[in-house]
Amino acid sequence: MSEKNRVEVRAPMSGIFYRKPSPEEAPYVEVGDTVKKKQVLALLESMKIFQKVKSPVSGKVVEILAENEQALADEDLMLIIEEE
């Protein structure tokens, strides 16, 4: 993977990271998935408000660094996407 095609997706705010829309459902994305720009990748919850984390680019998810239900700080690295 070329460094110039590597896009880091960082937390837009501090909160709890969720990979799934609900405990019973599948994760939004897995490593190897192809995503479109503005596709939902995860949720961040802060003070009972859920914010959708959307992909800034189209490409392939190459790494998911945040764990489900992990507390993240503003700008923590969550995912890495290889841009198409």
C-alpha cells in the first residue's frame, strides 16, 4: 500500500466508538471491505448523542484500529482506508 493512497479516519470528537448499529447487527465495515465516499463506517457516542462516522473517500478498509465500545479522544485514529 502506497503511503499517498493511505487515508486515516480520525475521531471527529471524543466518545465511545461503535462498529455496529446495534449489538445484534453486523459491523458497518470489516477489513477488506470496499467503501464509497460518505458511507457510514462506525458510530461515535457522546452524551447520549450518536454521530455517524462517514468515509472521506472511496476505497478499501485496510485496518480497523479502534475496538468496539472503546473510549476515544478527539482525533484518535480509528480506521485506515486505501483510496481508490
